[in-house]
Amino acid sequence: MARARRRAGHNVRSMAMRRRLKAIKTFMTAVLLFLPLIVLMALNLSPLQVQIPLYLYLLSFWFPVNMGFSLVPKGLYLWRRANQADQGAAGEEAIEALLDPLKREGWKIAYGLRHRAVGDVDVFLISPIGKAFTVDVKSHRGFVSTDGKRLYRMRGGKRRSFEKDFIAQAKRQAIAIQKDRKLTFVTPAIVFSSAKVRIHSNPVNTVYVLGKSNVLAELKRLGEAPKLDHSKKPKTPQSPKLRPQRSFPKSPPRPSRSPKSNKQI
């Protein structure tokens, strides 16, 4: 557990910053490409009014302006992706606040573990008795349901698939951490920080799917040792019943034969 001392959402915040910087660079490049057209507009001139050869016109105005227009959608896409990353980081921070009481009960918690095979593992927990869990935090909105194998999102009365198979992703994360840490077993879980989870039977295909309202209680329950029921009296072991031996009637004793006397002739 000594490898990760990051706060929840640290990796996603960094990714959001990188995407936002790329978006800003893209917008700035587009502005530079628009610069010749901007200068002409400032001089109240049209590109067609400038008497220059056709090839120079294409190189100076047509190609830069078209490239600038093509970069604008890319910049907007990167900006939206940065907003989504910030939303995901906020979801992880909200789950961190919910799980904080577990530390006082002896749980070990690490955030933002990086694994070369599965990427980021949002939360890794070990209970006081040694049970291990991985938690994949999702910040999607709406209502979450399942068909027993995959997860679906209900929005506008329609059931829609998520962009990825979250169940398979959570399994891969648990297996990767289990092998990396040489653990006996790691229980995978998915927690939705914003959506309402409408799943009444957990786990879903060996993965626990939880919401903000029940993640703390469910992890406590799963992390405890199984409770023994002392209300039932232990059964005293009974000695095996022996089958009664079958008695046979005794035969009457045979009369003893007296030795025959030798008769003299």
C-alpha cells in the first residue's frame, strides 16, 4: 500500500488539465491560421480584391482558413473531454469523502493506483481482516440497471448501453491487482457517484454494483468476518448405532454315547 499516496481524482484532474491545454493550443493555432484573413478584414479588404497570383492566394488565404476551420471542432471536442474528466474527478473525490470513516476502523485505502495492464484503479481497499477490494468510480448520470450480465443506463425512458463494458473492466482491474499484490482474492466493485442504481441483486456477474447511498454499508458488510449464529445449539455427536446381532436358537445337546463293551464269545 506504500506505492500510492495520491488523493482521489488526482490522475483524472491531471488528464483534464492536459486535455484543456491541448484544446487551448488548438484554438490558438486556428487563430494564427485565420490571421491573414483577420488582417484583410481589419483593412476592410476582400481576398478577391488583392491582386496576387492564384498559388499565393491559395497559400495565404484559402488553405490556412480551411485548416483553421477544421481545428475548431477538434478544440471543442478536447474541451468537452476535459469537462468530462473534471466531472469524473469530482465523482472520485465525493466517494473518497464517503469512504473516509473506514480509515478510522482500520481499513487501508489507496487512490489512483496505476497499472500497466489496466490503467488507473480508482480505489483499492483492504479491510481489517485482510479482505481486498477494487472500486471503479463512474460519474455517469441517470438510472443504472442490468440484465444480469451487462449494465445499462436509463435516460428518457430508454435503455442505452454504456460506452464500455464496465463489468468486464472491473473484473480485469481486480485480477490485475490480485496478481500484482500476490493476494488470494480481490472483490471487484463499481460505484456510481451521480447515477441512481436500480439493482436489487448483487453481485452482477461477480461484480458488486453500488451507489453513493449504500457503498459504505456494503463494503463494511463484505469486509467483515462471517458471523456465527450462537442461537442454535451445537449438535452433540451421536455414536453410530450398532445393528443388533441376530440370535440363533441353540440346538439341544447330543446324548453322549457310552462306549460299547466288548462281548466275549
